[in-house]
Amino acid sequence: MIIKTAIIPTEQTIAKVHADRQLHLEALCVFAAIGFFLDTDTYWKDEVVLKPAHTYRLDDDGYLLDSKPWFEWFYDPKPMTFDAAVDGYASLFEEVLKEQTHGQRVILPLSGGLDSRTQAAGLYRIGAEVSSYSYSFAHGYPESAIASAIAKVCEFDFEAFTIDSGYLWKVIDDLARLNGCYSDFTSPRQMAVIDQLGAKGDVFSLGHWGDVLFDSMGLPQLSDAELVDLLSKKLLKRGGLAFASKLWTTWGLDGDFLSYFKGRLATLLDGIAIPDSNAKLRAFKSLYWAPRWTSVNHSVFASVQPITLPYYDERLCRFICTVPETYLNGRQLQIAYIQRYAPELASITWQDQRPFDLNNYHKNRFPYAIPYRVANKVKRTFNSILGKLYVQRNWELQFLGASNQAHLSAHLFESGLQDWIPEALVRDYVADFYNQDALKNAHAINMLLVFAKFNQLNALTF
């Protein structure tokens, strides 16, 4: 059997290897620390996920025989003006959108950011029939207001959804099966409304990964050791290092977790033959972050309708490898595309730079931003006094409160998880989350819930 994986796969493909059927404890520690598995790692030592941009040979029983890469990320900036780069991006982006959606009613998730706004502009320009939607957290920032304004300019159908408290416990079993427990369960908030999305059209157009491909970290040239340190800090979730280190010690693994983790990163970075630090990190993220985290929850969308992802397209990936890094800094290409081809969309608030838009976001600094920040702070303080806490993260809606705590505890303590993670450790994290610092311990709680559901689905015994 021959399998050719995409430059950025939209889903994981798992193959067998000849090894003992045992949990891959080192891989699980990495998963616990950063929220996704690295490289080809899975839960099991006898299973691997196929790498992006490789051609694989498998035997009739699904065992991996050999592989070779058919594409490697590169950085070869071509001499071009900024206007030429915008023109090239516009032409290619709209070509990809047209091919992916031709003759179909498009389901478009809209947010307050740039990627979906850029898609809206492109789909509007090619004359696509679009049904759009957005969601906001209950008691959170009204992101759907921005999305609604974008849809109105583009004359798209639009529906706003609210992500409510406690929906997770109604869908967690389905979600665990859809993403295979390869991601936390609160990040894919689309699960809250997925049953209402399938009837909106024929195909999803998802904007994932535009913010990575079409941005630069603006870094100076870094040494290999500096790159590893930077990447380590960016990958590790709040509290993730401490959580993974506790598991490492509990399971009696050799050495220490951080040394192992940095060693893995150093090896993976060394395999990317790109001298430029910014382009190298973009390649790393596209090789190991997009396929192992972003793509994992595409299965939720794909459970109701087919999916398309313009920024995963091979042509756009190759194009970005030829664009001078200075043109990518600060999302310049996407901003210029919208300003040039959909100026009305450029005048709508950019959520990350609120209250400013794409034309004046440079003013999001002292003293111009002070009035908005003061007013926003006063409003949030007043609501807090009234008991209306401002929600910024989905876990606040799914884990906090007596009812949610009861559901969470049932999943954690009635799943058999204590057979491989000591119950005392789990209880300590639950107590610290509810009684000490929820933000610091939220990631560990998310991951413990994933491990509990994985344990249930696989009926693990030790």
C-alpha cells in the first residue's frame, strides 16, 4: 500500500510498527506539557503517525515498511516588490478558493481576526455562495458582532451562536471518538454547535494556519541553542512543565523531562535545512504543530460536511517559502490584500487590536489606546462586582461552577485513570484548580480529562 501525505495533512494517519504494545510514556509526558504529540508519536509504542510530505509504503497488515520525503520546507526569497507580493498572493489565494469551493455552498466560520476576514474577502470576490457563522463565549467578548459586520459587507447569510456553560458533558464521548483524545476537549468549541452547522452548506472553508504562514516572529538570527530555548518556551503550556515533570518522576523515567524535551526539539530543528531563524520556526510549526494539534479537531467539522483549507494548499505553502521575510512581518500581506480588494472590511474592528481596525491598528499604544482600555477595565470591574465574571477561555465555561465540577470529578475519578496516574496527584490538581489558581492549573485539568477519556475508550488495565 502506498500513502502520500500532504505538506500539511488535514488529518492524522496512523500506521503500525513492530514494537511492544505499551504506552509511550515519554510521548505522553510531552503531550501533557504542550497539548499535542510531537513528530510521529502516539499513545502507543507500536503505532506512529505518518509524517507530512512523505511517500510511505505499508504492508497488507498496515505495518510501515519505508518512506521518503517528497517536499522539504525551504526559504528562497525572490526579488519582488511588496506590491508584486500582494498581487501574487491575491491571485493564488483566490485561485485556490475557487478550486476548493466551485459550485458548492460554502460554510464559513468568521471571527474577529484576519484569516477568516481574508477568506471572506476572497470568497466575495470570486462570487461564492456563502453561509457564515460565528460564536462568542457567554459573558465574554462579543466576537460575533465583528463577524456579523464582515458578513453584512460581503452580503453573506450569517448566524451568531453563544457557547454556553456545561455543553461539554453532553458531547464529550462523541468528541473523544472524533479527535481520538489527541487534543484537549475545550479548544474545539465548534463541538458546541456542530449539529447546527452541517445544514448550512456543502463544504467548510476553514482559515487555519494563515496566521502562521503569513506572519513573521520578527526575530534576529538565533543560534541553535537559542532557537531551542525560544521554541520550548512557546510550546510549553502554563503549568505544563511542572505537570509533565511530575508524570515523568511518577513513571520512573530516566533523566528529567525538560532535558528530554529540549533534546527532541533540537533533533527536529536540526532536520530543517533553513538558516533563517524566522523561516525555520515557521517550517517547524507547519511540520509538527499544524498536523498534530490544529488538524486533530478538523474531524469535528468533517463529521457533518467535507472540509477545505486554503492555507494548507501546497501552492500557498510553496509561495510563502519565496516571500521575503520583511513582507510577512505584522501580517502585512493579508492586511494589504484586504485594504486593496475589500476596503470596507479593513474598516471593521480587528479583535486583537480593538478598538482599532486594519487602517489604524498602529495606534494601539499609548496614549491612543488609553480611553478604550480604561473604559473596558471599568466595565469588567463593575460586572465582576455584580458577579458577572468576564469569560475569555472555554474551560471557564466548562469546568467552573458546582455542576461542572461534579461532571469533571465523575470523569476523572470513575474512569480507572488511577491505574496509571496516582489518584493523589489528580486530587491535588483538582483541589489547586478550584481552591488556589484556576489559570495555572487549567491545562493540567484539561489533559487529565483527556487521559481519563482515553483510558475509558481503550479499557486500559495495568
